[in-house]
Amino acid sequence: MQPRKKALVVTIDGPAGAGKSTVAKGLALALGYRLLDTGAMYRAVALLARRQGVSWDETDALARMAADLDIAFALDGDVNRVRLAGEDVTAAIREPDISYGASRVSAVPAVRAALLDLQRRLGTEGGVVVEGRDTGTVVFPGADCKFFLTASDDVRARRRHDELVQSGQGGTYEGTREDMRARDERDTSRQVAPLAQAADAVLVDSSSLTLDAVIDTMLEEVRRREHEHGTPARRQPRP
């Protein structure tokens, strides 16, 4: 009898607007893996706090919310659905003010500690693509395959602005770029788990690459790691 093959843990970190969510979704579909969006967890806490009238500065209340967070993910076609206590909040957590709130609550040590435990439990069995800002440095430092996805400031701002326009949220390109720069500064300078490239992560600059090219680059690296581990992934046809 052949030994049971171990599924890999793949992490994708990077700044806002680099295309992590889209790439992670495509990679998970291509591999037949689950998709864990850690950033969505912080967004969910920020949304829950807003709905309950809790300030993003009330650390104790935020920590309790994070510890009791009832969140679930499910790939629905090409959309990674996020459910909060059974409610589909996929669109609600992407609103600009919630994005800002997510950056605020993610800097709270007690919130990060509570969600870290949940993230590790959700990904512990492998066969998962984990996307966020500290997944390869803090959440899964021993991940089988790590990527750091980035792009130029102009490209990231344009992508994010296009997303906002398509979702009907509007705003100016200049405002989007300024918001993104401010978030980059908060994420890279915070004392707890700042945004950083893991020493053993593969750097992928998507500034001049198509989505398919980025996914293909990552697939090639994952396959190389599979060969090293002797653990081929459950590969599915590309969508």
C-alpha cells in the first residue's frame, strides 16, 4: 500500500492591491485546495465591531469578538464566500471604511493572538492556500511553500481603484493611492507581526504579469516543492 500523501500548506503574503486574493483563489482552484483568507478575518472583526457600535480602539471588546468569531469560507465558482455567523458578508467586508478598520484592529495584539489560533486550526491539515500579510512569517512559519506577491505603487492603486469602481463604491484614483500608502505604512511599521517578506519566500512582482502568468509561476514552484516533499497536490483543471 502506498503511503498517504501529505497535502501542502502554501502561503501568499504581500501589500494591499498586489492581487493576493485573486491569485490565491486561482491557485487554490488549480490545486484543488481550500482557500483561507486571513485578512478577511480582521475585516470581519472590524465589521462586527462597527455593527455593534464598538470602537476600533476598544481592545478588550475587540479581543472578545475575535475569540468568539464564527467565520467560514467556501469557494463558490470563482468567489471565495465569507460567512459571518451564517451571513454572507463577502461584499460588506470589502467596503473602504471596513478596510481601514481591518488595518486598525489587526494591530491589536489580543486580536491577532485570538485569530492566529483560529487560522492555524483551519489550516493545520494542509491542502490549503493561505493569503494575508503575515501568513508565511507568523501564522505558518513552517509552510511548505511561501510567496510574497507585490507590484508597483501605481499598479496596485489602479487595481484597487478599478475594484472599487466596479463594485459601485467610486472614489478617486488619487484618494485610493493615498489610502493605500497610508495602509502600507501602518502594516509595515506596526509592532506586532508587521508586513514583511519571509526569508524563505519566493518574491513575485506582478506589475507587468497577467493573472495567468502569476498563477503559472506559483504553480511551477509548488510543483517543485511537491517533488521535494514527494507530495503531489490534488491538481484540478485550470478554470
